[in-house]
Amino acid sequence: MRDLSKDHGLLSINTATVRKQWRLDTIIDECARRGIRAISPWRDQVAEIGLEAVARRLRDHDMALSGYCRGGFFPAADAAGLRAALEDNRRAVDEARTLDAPCLVLVVGSLPGALQGAPAYTGMARARAEVRDGIAATLEYARAVGMPLAIEPLHPMQAAERACVNTLEQALDLCDELDPGRTGMLGVAVDVYHVWWDPKLHAQIRRAGRDRLLAYHVCDWLAPTKDLLNDRGMMGDGVIELRAIRREMESAGYAGYCEVEIFSDAWWARAGGEVLDTCIQRHSSVV
């Protein structure tokens, strides 16, 4: 198991963690000032600054990406919506290539319209079929341009609105179906917030192995949790067995960054510098 206590060279910041405090250009500058070597930006934050401007700023700071957020949201109410989703995912792949991301993270989507409170249909089997077909089509393009896709299973509490892939086992079943040769072009993003509860988690991490483990996201689960979307905990403040999960990830061959991704009204209310400094300290002590 890698020793994180000596430095924070393996720390990455998912830029959602300080999105309420700073624009992306400032996030990059503040991370670089603290010796943070990698980030994982969100598409809307990139669009605000401009894709080429973000790429230049990353190069100027010699900063890497641990992933790019996000593609997915494949299901739709009709054929036109399905085509639009595929076109948007192709754009996301191209953006990830421009930023030299190691993978495009897929939050696959679920019942279309559910986020707005008006689902177009309620058939989870249909949604999962549309997800499967959407990943297959996107993978064909991603393979042609050399951009790996990382399916991120989300906690079952978000099964209706954000992702109908809810366990690592489900995600790996899709990987095995669509990429049976384990080419490295299709894998998973393991976010501890979404999978920590799963009794099959450790076995499925071992099943994934080096070829499928493309990203690793850390935070903590607060008990009690006040908001199921925006009350993630800072590492060490909750109940997730962070060291045990990282040990399993690294035993299975994962050698990438530990990416801090915290959606939290409480942490968004704090100064951005305090948040980043706390991430550095907790990365070295509890991750």
C-alpha cells in the first residue's frame, strides 16, 4: 500500500469540491500554488473559461488530470433525445482529449426528466438498455480516438434521477459485455461515497483489476447525512473505511491519483484555501 504521509503527489482535486468559491482558472492556480499536481474538472466549469484557455493553463502549471467530468446521461424520451445524448458524449470525448485526460467519467443517467420531477417513463429496464446502447456507441468513437471511458456507479438513492448503474458489479458486467478483451478503453470510476456500503465491493474491485480501475474518488459518508446530494463529508469525518478500500484498490493494481470529490454545502461555505489545505492534510493522514 502506497505511503501518502510524506507528500501529496498522489492527491487530485475534483473541481466540484471548491466550485462555489472559485472559477476554474483560480482553482488551477490555487492547486498549483499548493503543489497539487492533478485535478478533475467539470465540463460546465471548462466551458465558462474556454476549452483552449483551460488546456493552456494546465500546461503552464504542468498539471495533469485524473479524469474529466462528465459524459453519460444516455436515456431519453425519444429517438431525437437519444441522438442528442450521443452527440453530446462525442463532444465530451473530444474535450477530454484536448485536455489530455486519462479517462472520461460516465454518470450514465436514468429515467429522463426525473431530475426535473417529470419522468418521461418509469421503466428501469428501458433506461438500462438505453445506457448499454449509449455506452456501446460512445465506446466505438472513444476507441477510435484513444479516450478511455470510466463508468461510475452511483448510490441506489440516485437510481431514478442520475444513474441506473448502482453497483460496481453492474458496471463491470457492462465492461465485460462491451469490452471483453479488456483493452483498457472501458473501465470504472470507483467513488467511495457511492459504493462503500456494498457487501460485494472488495470482491468486485479484485474482479476489476488494473485494466478496469481507471479512477478513484474519495470523501466520506456522514452519519447522519442531512442531504443525500450535498452533504458529503471530508475524509475522516464519517464512517467509510477509506484505508481498507484503498488497500484493496492498490492490491488490485490501481496506481493512479486519489481524487477528492466533495459535494457539500458546509464545505462550500468555507474559504477555498481552507478546503484545499484540509484536503491535503486528510489525504496524508486518513486516505
